[in-house]
Amino acid sequence: MLNRVPEVTIYFWIIKVLATTVGETAADFLSATLKLGLGVTSYIMSSVLLIALLNQFKLKS
């Protein structure tokens, strides 16, 4: 049976920490540096997440 859930290894945790750091940095950049505010930043980051999820579900395995 196909399983899309990653095996929890050291590589999983490295990727998770890096992805979280990049996401938080991007949100801080949009909110604080570009002064878009929390609302606009939330919509932008939610859109990025939705696009990533849709692409993941569209993959064939």
C-alpha cells in the first residue's frame, strides 16, 4: 500500500526545522519589513500553504 507519510528519521527533523525556519522568516519579512500587517500576511502565507497542499494531493505517488 502506498504511504505518503514520511518515516520519522533524523532527515525528517532536519527538513522540518529548516522548513519551519524559512516559513517564519518569510512571514516576518512580509509582516514587519514590508509592513503588510498580520491580516495580509496571513492571507499570503495561507495561499502558499494551500498551493503546496494542492500540489501534494495532485501527485500520483
